[in-house]
Amino acid sequence: MRIDVVTLFPAFFEAFLAEGVTGRGVQRGLLEVHTWNPRDHARDRHASVDDRPYGGGPGMLMKLQTLRDAIGQARTAAGSRGRTIYLSPQGRRLDQAGVAELASEQHLLLVCGRYEGIDERIVLSEIDEEWSIGDYVLSGGELAAAVMIDAVSRLEPGVLGNEASHQQDSFMDGLLDCPHYTRPEEIDGLRVPPVLLSGDHAAIARWRRQQALGRTWLRRPDLLAGRVLDSQERTLLDE
Ligand code: ADE
């Protein structure tokens, strides 16, 4: 998958793309990320990328021309338009279903805003969709883009070390994750649940499902709201 990011702060993405799961995706050639800086397209002697909003008010906006030129440069380099996303609090809320939808694309183009936002004509002419990572305001789209890239790249085949591990993640089946334990078996009187030591794989799978359901029920009942529990799930919750 190729992801192009239009940002005033390309350095922001360097560490994140060199480390961990995303780093492995890049190293294996499964994930290709390029950044494009609107400042490289500034034409005045101050290299300005922002301007005052028409109608007045506080703050500045990202200028139309520099942003549009950077988007154009990204598309030319990629050889495709890319599903073009502007990260903003006004957008569609990102959840795991959305992540899976985006992960099925070959090419994403992410546009990060700074200041009070971008000229609306960029949204009208260049942007396919706005997406938000949550109901709070960040200082720019970079963190949101990084969140999106991380979540999407986990679903690219071959990026995760253990192919099965994302299938066990929270939300893959609409539930929170079950608790996990590693060695030692006991510490300060806190013991690993005996079922996990039993070697009984069916019992372990059942326990995990029950824990996932129970946690979701207690912590995020909203996730169960639209869901029809099957008979096995009802039994597990009743126990
Ligand atoms: N830019 C600023 N706040 C944001 C948010 N919550 N999600 C996505 N992009 C943003």
C-alpha cells in the first residue's frame, strides 16, 4: 500500500515510520509512505503557507495554492490520484470498520491541516472525504494521520509478525480484547487464571470469549447495542 502525506511537518513521521510495526511494514516494502511539504511550493519571499481568513476572526488558514501544489506533486509522483482524505474534527469518526475499509485501498493521500484549518475550496475540489480520530481538537492533522497509518498498516498482510495477532485484537469482531498474561505464573499473590495453564484449547477459547464479552458489557455497552448475541454468547454472559 502507498500512502502520501501532505504536511508542513514531514519530520513528524520519520521516527514513527522507522520503528515498530509501521517500521517493519516499510522495511518489508509492504508500506510505502511519502511526505510532501506545501512550504516547498511557496512562491513569495517569506515562503508563506498561511493567510488571514476572509471575514476576519482569530487565527490563520493554510493557503490554497501551496496546498494544492503539494497535493498535485504527490499525485504525479504516485502516478495515481489516491483516495484523498483530509484529517479534521468535522470528519467521519475513525473506527475499526473504517480502518478495514481504508486498508483495502492501494493508495491513500492524507492531507494534514495546521492553524485554524484549510481553505474550504481545497475540500471542495481536492478532498474525497474528511475523517476524524475522535471528538477533540488536535493542533494539526499529523497525529491523526499517524494514528490512521498505524491502524491501517496493521491490516496489511505481512506487516504484523504473527499473522493471527490482528485477528485477536480488540474490535476485530466488535468486542474489546480479553485480558492477557505472561510469565511468571504468580507474582505478589496475583495468579494467572488456571484455565490458561490447562492446555485445554477449547476451554481457553471459551474463557477468552467470555472475558471479551464481559468487559465489553461492563465498559462499552454501546458496542453491544446494535448486536444480536448468538446463543453461545448469551450463555457465556449468563454464566
Ligand atoms: N485535526 C485536528 N483535530 C483532529 C481530529 N480530532 N481528528 C482528525 N484530525 C484532526
